[in-house]
Amino acid sequence: MNPHKCHHHDHQKDKCHQCCCCCHQYHHHDHHRVPTDYYWRDYTGEIPEDAFRSGHDSNHRPTYIGQAFLSDMGIIPTTLYPGQESLKLPCNWKVNYSDIGIKILCTSNCNSLSWENTTANELHLTSAGKQAVIGGYQKGQKRLLLNIGRVHHHGELLVGKVHGNVPGEAVMYFVAGHKEIAAESYQVLIQSTNSC
């Protein structure tokens, strides 16, 4: 049996109890069919074996995709560096720190996730007919689902949030140093249907 696969299920509707926050964590399992190739695990300071590597820092050490809750704003995805006790979240043009509900993106299938080049103007075309990974949500006039993007910046490959709701305006926002930066061109994380 694959130790990375979630196997604590009941017989009702394949509900997963081990991976309490799956990719569509904002919807109840009973009402939505949830893909099982990726999921969010609680981050306790150690990198799980099935964590999805998203990039590298300036010393080419691996980095990952994390998310945390930001009060009055939502659940925001960002770069997770091993050993972090709090995450730097891009929001409202400043860096926000949170250690609340930190999770790390994991996958049971080595080919289930892929990065595709896109831009703020073309994300709706890039992701047409595909499943862009949902990385969180942000409150505003209405709740906006966030996708996950990454960019090269000063020797690092950094993760950030993508506002993918409005066609033509899907800007990516990420943290670099002590500031939030917007990117018009980036890679978006897509769930693929390939198998290992």
C-alpha cells in the first residue's frame, strides 16, 4: 500500500478523515467530488515525505507551498521555507505574518501537479478545461478563491496568490523580503491527469 495515499475512509461517500483539508477544503465532501491526488496537511515544523516541492531559495534549498489564516482576510498561500514558525503572507500591499492554521500542500501522485506559464491577461485561457489548484480564499466585497502561482525573483523560485476570478486581471502577488510584489507574468499550478 502506498503510505502517501490517504486510506482512512468510511463507506458513505469516500470521506477522508486523515486529510481534513483537501484541495477543495472550502466545500463539504458530501456535496463535491474531491480529487485525492493533492491535499493540505497540518504543518508542524517538519516537511512530510509527500510534500510537494515548489521551488528553491537563493541557496537552492527546496521550498514548498504553505497557507495560513490571516484574521479578517482569509486563507492565503505563500512560500513555505523548512523550519518556519510563521508564514509571510502577501495582502494589502504589505507583508503579514501568521502562525494560525499553517498547512503544507502534499500529493500522493508525483505527476498530479504541474506548472504552466501564463499571464494576468491569459490565465482564463491557460486554465480552460483544466483544474487550477485552489490555494485559499480572500475576503473582499465577496469571497475570492485564490489559485497558486510562482515566479523567479532574485535567485529564488517563490510562491504566491493569484486572483483568478476576473478574466484579464489575474495578477499574482507574492512576498519578497519585506514587501509584497505584483507579477503580471508567472506560472500557475494545475492539477493534471497523468499518473506515475
